[in-house]
Amino acid sequence: MEKRKKKDPKDMRSGYTTGACATATTKAALIALLTGEEQETVTIFLPVGKYATFTMEHTVHVGDAVRCGTIKDAGDDPDVTHLALIESTVSFIDGEDVVLDGGIGVGRVTKPGLPVPVGEAAINPVPRKMLHEVVNETLAQFGVKRGVKVVISVPTGEELAKKTLNGRLGILGGISILGTRGTVVPFSSAAYMASISEAVSVAHAAGQQHLVLTTGGRSERYAMALFPELAEECFIEMGDFVGHALKHCKKHDIKKVTLVGMMGKFSKVAQGVMMVHSKSAPIDFNFLAELAGDVGVPENLQDEVRAANTASHVGEIMSEHGYDIFFNHLCEACCYSAIHHTGGGIELSTFIYSMKGEQLGRAENIDNIDQIDWHRG
């Protein structure tokens, strides 16, 4: 079978956010409520500054309300809500206010620290603004002054939310209605970075002062075993965005941060690289050889380190020759870089693990680069 070719990023198709879909279905339902005429398509203006047209899957009259739905198209972005049905149920109420709420499959906020108050549906600020604007504009278009209630639903939202961080953030019962642009850029890092920021904010609002930043699910499992006394919200998957996560910890005055990860990414952190994607920057094997020299590794093994293929290979060389102290020194270098990046004010610890869950090295409770006695200090 011929191997399927990866799409070139420039050929990837953008999609639409849940917020844009909710706005479109709200407009369609409100027009149907006002006129009695079902809308096959509606066009809305997106925050990104362009118009977009959405096709309605159905229009259902439920008593004095109308419910419309559209299928979310996330384009080529690997979004868990791609192809999910997004619905809006619109009805008239007394007065002239626009009231927003979440129905089935839309989560509800239970913890402080998010941009939506506790107790309200997890419809973020920009989608809320879009919904209010589309209701007011549509009412004005038809010369009507009435109060309107809008309930956004995602029938599969509760199941989809299990694939997100919502539970840990205290958003229960479904997904969030998100989007600041109205469009989804394929493989955009913005959404992931936003989730890190929210996670730090939620932990801070809960009074947590020790956060554990991990590079992925596996390292997070090791971290949770290392700190069983910490609440779940203290563990944050920062992925490749080490610098971004650290800066947000500093912004929220988090007193203690522990980094937990593996040789590859943390070798980059040690050398001062704060975005550790595989394509971000190469591992500096000369730097790793210098670290090895700091802890007494002889020149011939330093040469092997310089000639290594991967960071894991360096680790194998150090372990094979009994230089376990190297891993502790590498952890110190990570702390040094993190403190340098944040400008201090945070107590740093670093733990490096093997793929099999073996703790290779550690450096704990470092809050001043002068504590590290080595060639960069």
C-alpha cells in the first residue's frame, strides 16, 4: 500500500471555532423564530475580519423555541470537536436582555481562575461577545425589540470533553465554546498555549503554590507518582512550551515550580532553549560534553558525547560508564536556564526520567543561579 503523503502546511485548510459555529446557529434559529422561515445557510462576520457562511443541518421547532444545528468543520486541525454537531436553541423572554446559557454537552465552570465566572456555562468571552452582537444585529435588522434567550448545546460534548483538559480545569459536563478569531489555523500552537495559561491561572486561584510542569502524558504520570500529595490541578502538561509555562508561573507569583521530563527535551532546556519542539533547535552535543567535563568525565568519553546521535545516546554513554552524577548536573543546568529565563523569584527543581520510568537525575530547591557551581555560573 502506498504511504499517504503528509500535507504541506501551506496547503492545509483552516476551519472554524465552536464559537463561530454557535454564533451561526444562533443567527439561523433567531431568523427562523422571527420569520417562521428555515435558513439553509447563514453568513456571519468573524473576529478575524472576514465573513463566513455556515450550512444548517436542521431546524427544529420546540414549542415556542427554535433549535438549529451545524457540523463543525475544523479544517485540517486535529481538533477533538471536528465534525461535532453544534446547536443553538433560541426563544423570546420578557424584557430586552440577551441571556446566554449552555445546554447538554457544554461544560460549566466550577473553579475560579478562568475567564468565565464560577457557575456559568463555559462559553468564553469572545464567543459571548459574538453571540450578543449577532442577536442584537438580527433583532435590529427586523425592527424588533425583545428579550432573547440563547442556549448552546453539543450533544456529544460530554464524551468529547474527556479528551480535553476541561475536567482538570474544573469545567464539568462538557466542552467549552471557544475561539478568539472565529477560525482555526491547522496545528496552531495558540490553543495549546492558551490551555497552559488557563491551567496555571486555575491552580493559582485555588491557592496552589507548587506547580509541576511536564512535557507529556508519560512524564506527568511519573510526576504524579513523585508528588502524590499534590492536587491534580498542580500538574500541567506544558508540552514544548517551557518558556511560556514558566513565564505564566512567574506572572501568577507561583513560589515553587518543578520540571519533569526526559533527556531529549530537557537537554535543550539545559542549553537555554525554551521552545523544545523537535524542529525548534538542535541539541548542542558540545554543550553536553562540557557538562560531562564538569563532573569529571574524561576527555575520551567527552569525545563520545560530542559524536553522539541523540540525547538518549548521551545518557546511555554516561550510565554505561557509571557517571550518574551527570544527570544531576544536567538537571542543575535546567534549573539555571529556567531561573535565567524568568529572572528569578521562583524556586526550581528538575527531575529527568528514562522512557521506562527510571529516575535518572534530580536537582531540587534552587532559587539562585549562584547555587550552581559550574562553568556557566
